[in-house]
Amino acid sequence: MFEVSKKIMSVVKVSAPGKIILTGEHSVVYGYPAILASVDKRLSVQIQKSTKSLTVAPAFAHGFVKKGMRIFEKAVDGKINRNLRVKFESNILIGRGMGSSAATSVSLAAALLKYFRNEWNLKEINSVAYEMEKLHHGNPSGGDNTTSTYGGFLWFRKESEKFKIFSEINIKKKIPRLFLVDSGKPKETTKDMVFFVKDLYKKNPKKIEKILCELGDITNLFLKYLLKEERVSFPGLLRENEHMLEKLGVVSSSTKKVIRKIEDIGGSAKISGAGGKTGASGVIIAYHSNPVRLKSLAKNLGLNIFGLKLGKGGVKLE
Ligand code: PMV
């Protein structure tokens, strides 16, 4: 055991992006690939020496930071001085599948590594962040934290707990302009939803495996679209993907109604992330050839809608 080196810098500020899952939520937990993209919404954390013991703003993040510090100490095999002021700021929607928790884990891991070790190594940041993500989600695939660390468009696959592979996708075909419609914060957490699917799988492995396998096929088609290797309809893939997620049971009836309305006006949409069953299902990725129609539909439904820039940079020092 050794004392981690004394403070290297007086203040460290790091930011990391949120993400969307273009395709592959849930099936990624069972070894199928997923395609994720970082977004232009970020979370930052600032760490500063303090004369008092640990203070965290906002206060609800205190417990996570404390546990995160223990994970960090384990990773670097040393003890750290906890007389710190830790401050988070974010414009990522919380608890709606936009990767807010991953951005929190990634930025905290990166800031601690920089502050105490003067290190900046994406592989190390991602690996510490993955351990922190387990605090939020139990048994995450690791796709969210990897996307928040590296940014861009990622093809990601978890073969096993210790073996995950990913590759940046060098996009050859432009993705149509997408929007996010906020259906609201689900009552269930990501952990609940992953457990729900696990339970379904246990009860009916054949049926669920078939759905997961079809989701895997859709992900492969998305990849072929992005690489311009096959002519496929992007809105068609979004729609098919959504219908398989509905079959899986991770989209609530109120969210399905919103998505049917988007389809009725000629658009297509899918949830992004773990979803939700009884209330809302988080953000919906939506496309329409005429965005004005999408915006006025969202307005009529009283839902927030915002534009998205995908593939923005990963974790960085501010
Ligand atoms: O809801 P989110 O953004 O945390 O995404 C969860 C995606 C799942 O595939 C359901 C779980 C995971 O760990 O990949």
C-alpha cells in the first residue's frame, strides 16, 4: 500500500459527454453488438483542495463520490486525501437513457486520475469508470462509459465481464437529422429494466433469445448503413428496432402512443437506453423528413424536443 502522490495541480476540471444508443440496448447485455454515439451535451466535474473534509455539489452526488473514491483507491492501490471540494455541472438529462451516470463516472475517474496521479490515459479512465458504473447499474455492459470516454460513433460488444471490444465507426453515410423527444423519467431504473429482461429470459429463453437475435440483426444493418455497405432505410431501421424493443416489453404504453403518433405523421422513432414499463420510457430518438411537423407534434403533446449533434468528443480536460 502506498500514499498516492500529493496534489499535483490545485484544481482539475474535466468534462465528459452523454450518449444515445442508436441500436442494441438490452441485446448488448447478452453479447450482441450495439452502436452508440456521444452527444453534444456534457457533464463536468471540478476537484479542488479543501481545508475541510469532502464536500460535494450537488449534495445528492455525495454518496456516489465517496464510493467512487474507494473504487479509485482500489484501482490505483493507494489511499487518497479526501479533503476535497467536488462540484458537478451538467446539461445532460438525468435518468432518461442519455448517459448522465456514465458521464459522471467517466469525468470523476478522469479527474481523480489527473488530480492524484497526473495521468491521462483513456483506457485507464474507462476501466475505473466501468467499476464506478456498477454502483449505478449493477451489471452494465460498459457501452455507455466507453462512449463517454472515447466519444464518436462506437460499435461495442461485451463478450464477457473482462472482455469487451469496441471500434470507432468511420461514418461513410450521413445520418439524417435526428431529434430527441423527452417522454419523461421512467419509474424504473436501468438496473430494474435489465433485471426485468433477465427474468423474462429465464422464464422464456427461446422467445427472448429470438427477439435479442433480431435486435442483433438490426444492429448489423445499422452498421452496414453507416459504412455505406448496403442500401437500407434509416427510418425503417429505427422503426423495426423500436418494434422489437416493444416486443421485449421495455416500452411503456404512454411512450408507445407517442411513437405511434410520430409514425402516423410519417416519421419514425425509437427509445434510447433501458426504457421504462409503467410510466415514461426516457428519451425517444425521432426522425421526420420535415422536422417542423415533429416539433409541432411534440408541442401539441406537451413534450420537450431538442436537436442532436452526434459523435462529439469524449472526455477532456477543461
Ligand atoms: O438507460 P441507459 O442509457 O443506462 O442504457 C442502458 C442500456 C442497457 O443495454 C439496457 C444496459 C447496458 O448496460 O448496456
